[in-house]
Amino acid sequence: MMAQPLKLALLTDEQRALMVREYLAGATCEALSRKYGCRPHTLREYIKRSVPPGQYRHGSARVITDALLKQAVSLSQNGMARKGIAEQLGVNLKTLGEALRKRGSSIAKRTCRPRSETIPIIVDGLKRGLSKEEIAKQLGVAEITINNYYKDAMKHLRDAKQPEASKPKAVNLADLSQEERNAIASNAMWRGLERWRGANR
């Protein structure tokens, strides 16, 4: 059997067992290599050989512990959609689904609100002075989801604040004095004359 690299070999059986338990509890290989003073690649290979089948994950991936799953269920009960839960917890949506299935848990699937409905709600929240976190809770999504729509929502908000161009009011000739009527007729006559001259040049 090939000897283990020196630093890993210096660890006691109890330390190595503890290292594996910490990994299964959610610690990353990078964090464990710093803690125990082992080379990351060496530690990863040891972990890969030591954990139960199917329990090894990429070194930087976040494991879904029972505590994290409990948080996911709680967020679902508060109205957050599954995609928003995955974003908030920093896990892959598919990984979350697999963890729920393996543990026999479930969270309600909710139809995602279309963009055309989401942006007006965010705009309304901004008008009322709500923070991104408060708007996210109102929509039942993660705050990162609000960030995806924030730029468009701010544009809608700016456009809504711009004053509309004033439209000319219709004039009722019956309400005008004779002098005002004569002035309008005179202006119309001169404009017509100018157009005629321009056409005959």
C-alpha cells in the first residue's frame, strides 16, 4: 500500500476521522487543508476515498445539512419559491431537490411570477421606500432575484417621474372675442400665403 504524504500521515487516526466528520457536516476541503496543514490535493484525495459512496462533492460546494434543509422548508412556508430558496442558501437548485428527495422532505412548487408582473411590484416597493430585502420578502424571492430586476425597475421609476409634455388645449371659437378671431384668421391667411410662395419658387 502506498504511504500517505508526510503531513497527512502525521495526523492521528482520531484527527483524520474528525476531519472526515467535519467534511460530511459541511466543511470544505480548502478549509480543512488550512486547518490541518495538509496540501489541498492530498486532502481531497483522502476525503474522496474515506467518505461513503455518493457523499463526495466539489471542494468548494456547499453541502446541504439537516439544518440548511430545515431553513429551506421554513423559507418555503414563508412563501418563497424553490428557485429563490436555492439562491438565498447558495446551493444548486437540482442539488436542493435531490437533498429533499433523499430525506423525504418536500417544499411546495410555486409558479414563477413573470417579469412583466415582477417589475411593477418592485417599482411600487421602491416608491414606498422599501429596501431590497423587504421587497424580496413581499415577493417571496431571494434578495439576489431583486438585483436581477433592479436596473429595469429603476428605469421604470425614472420614466414615471418625468413630466408629460403639455398638450395644446382645444380652442372653441365661440368663446373668443371678435378681435381674437380676426387675429387667428389673419395668421392663417399669412401662413397660407407663405406656403403658396414657397411652392411657386
